[in-house]
Amino acid sequence: MPGGTCRSLADLAPPARAIVEDARRAVLATIDAAGRPHAVPVCFAIVAGEVVTAIDQKPKSTTRPARLVNVERTGSATMVFDRWD
């Protein structure tokens, strides 16, 4: 993972990939316009070797969730995968 980035599950070492594949939820962290962290729990799926999350149709307090605005502005995000033993 050069530069600490991972664009595909194939880039992960097998033990790390196993954690992601076995996880049921994750936390998506972004940085807002003021430089503050913004973290939200997300459900995800693995599709064609990539991790994807959904934006549901439930009513939101804004028309664009902050996580989308932040990712579009910075081009980056971090996901932390939960591992329950």
C-alpha cells in the first residue's frame, strides 16, 4: 500500500483482507471544510473487489450528506472496519 492508500482489496495483505471480508460494518471518516474529522458508521458491501456503501432514501437533515460533500471536496476518506470476537 504505497502512500498508505488502498484502492482495491487485492492491495491488502491476506490477514487484513480477511478482516474486511468478515466485517459487518465500518466507520467512514472524512475531513470537513474546517479541517475537523467527520466519522459515521456505515454498512458496506464488497462488489468486484471494491468496498461500496449506499446512501439510502431516508429523510436527511440536508440534501447532501456531509460524507459525500467531504469526499467530493478532498478526494479521500478512511474506513475502519469493526472486528467482533
